[in-house]
Amino acid sequence: MRPRPRCSTPPWARICRSGSCRGRPGPPGIAWSPSGCRPGLVFLAGDAAHLFTPTGGLGYNTAVEDAVNLSWKLAAAVHGQAGAALLDTYDLERRPLAIRNTGYARGFADSLGLFAPVPEIEDATPPGEQARRAAGEYFDRHARAEFNIPGITFGGRYDGSPAIVPDGTAPPPDSAHTYVPSACPGGRAPHFWLDDGRSLYDRLGLDWALLRLGPQATAIDGFVAGARARGIRMQVVDLPDPQARELYGANLALLRPDQVVGWRGADDSQARAVFARLLCQAA
Ligand SMILES: Cc1cc2nc3c(=O)[nH]c(=O)nc-3n(C[C@H](O)[C@H](O)[C@H](O)COP(=O)(O)OP(=O)(O)OC[C@H]3O[C@@H](n4cnc5c(N)ncnc54)[C@H](O)[C@@H]3O)c2cc1C
């Protein structure tokens, strides 16, 4: 029998669906479709696009984020609000996040799977006792690290995407165990408690949101007119609390329907260009 040709892609970076790997699944989890999220007219999301080892519990989070990212772009395209390039940003934005998240999950899997117990661990001796205690401490540290990951869950970012308007500020460093809320465009909109005890997130609907931050009530006519001209549903959320202004670092912040900060700034003078960029249209 002829030997099967070997696939040059590292096993953790492939879902073996094509060429010499056809029909054979890759190793459990830790994979990324080589065809990306968008082979032709089909958009892949969730486990169809990336497979996770269960460590970290990140497969479903990542799948839902895919769907949230894709759905508003499809809606905008179907309603004629976006340029065709907006759909391309699905792959551009989600692929790095999937690779990031599968990478974190793989690290957790390796932390478990590559642990090598010493031979005496089963001995009823003081060294055996010591080995069991050391193993217990190791797995305790591992478990705490694996399930304390707000940075992975909330800290994913779309820096460099054409559907984000950068403002020249640097995002917080990517860290599994630390989430630093930041309104630097490209990341999750920072949570803020409202006066009535609700979260800002309870005020955000399924569409665009313009946050007007601080007590000075910045004019927003440009954004309201821009949204109306494009047929975009955009709600205005007033956050007069100075702490909200401080948290967001700007008078205005425009959130995409996936609750990612698309733009922030001082006034509405660039509203037309901001919408054009976020929707990948000619200005
Ligand atoms: C043991 C285990 C533990 C996990 N724990 C976690 C966790 O703690 N946290 C986390 O975030 N993730 C976890 N995951 C991963 C998570 O379950 C998946 O990443 C997630 O369900 C993927 O969602 P999906 O919609 O892409 O795929 P699925 O949930 O697999 O949905 C695909 C659906 O398509 C249907 N389907 C398939 N073929 C066809 C067809 N031809 N026609 C019609 N329907 C079809 C299937 O029946 C299924 O209902 C775990 C997974 C496993 C296996």
C-alpha cells in the first residue's frame, strides 16, 4: 500500500477536510478551517469554522460572537446600507479571534495534558505523599487559571479592521486573566451602571447606538441625519454622568450593532465619514 502523503499544515492549525487529509478529522479541538470563514458565498461560523478542545470552555462563546459579528453585516448588506467589503470584514475580524481563542484553549489543554507525574506518585511513601501534594497544587493552580479568563471572554478586539475607525490610542494588552474595559475603538463597549440600577447593556438594543457622554450634551445632528439617510436604526443613549465620559474618554461613542466601539470622538463633524468607514462605503 502506498504511504499516505503528509499534510504540511501543523495538526493544531487545520481541519483536515481537503487534499490528502480529506475525510479525516484533525486532532480534538484546536483547529482552524484553512478555507477561512467565507469560502465563496457560504459563511462559516461556530464549530464549522473552528474546533476547540473543551479546556477553557470557549467554543460556544466564540461561536456566538461569530454569529453576532456576521448577522448585522448580513442585515446591512441585504438592506443596501453597506458596501460589499463589509461582508469581507467578517473573516478579517473573526479569524484572528478564533486563532487567539483556540490558542488559549490549547494552552490550557497542554497545561493539563503535558503534566508528567513522577513515577513515585503512587507509592505509599513520604516521596509519594509529596508528589501527590505537588500534583494537587499544580492542578489547583491550573483550574484557577483556566476558569478565570475575563480577558479572553471580554477582551477580544478587531484592531485594524476596515469596519473600525481607529483614534490613534493603544488598546490594553491582551491578557487571559485580566480584562481592562476600554473604549479604544475595536473592542467591547465598556459596561457602565446607570442611575436606575440597570447596566448600560440593558439600554442597548439590536441596532446601532450613539452614546452621548458627559453633562455637556454634545450635538449629534450629524449622526442622526447620517443614520436616517442610510436607513440605519440608531438609538441615542445619554450618559450625563462625568464618570461615563471619563470611562469612554470622549464626548461621543458610536457602537456597532455587535456592541463593539466603532468610533469615538469629540463631536459629530465627521459623522458622514464615520458611517461610510464603518459600513465600508465610499465616503
Ligand atoms: C463536552 C463538551 C463540553 C463543552 N463545553 C463548553 C463550554 O463549557 N463552554 C463553551 O463555550 N463551549 C463548550 N463546548 C463547545 C460548544 O458546545 C460548541 O463550540 C458549540 O456548541 C458550537 O456551536 P455550533 O452552533 O457551531 O455547533 P453545534 O452546537 O454543534 O450545532 C450544530 C447543529 O447543526 C445540526 N446539524 C448538523 N448537521 C446537520 C444537517 N446536515 N442538517 C441539519 N442540521 C444539522 C446539529 O444537529 C446541531 O444541532 C463544549 C463542547 C463539548 C463537546
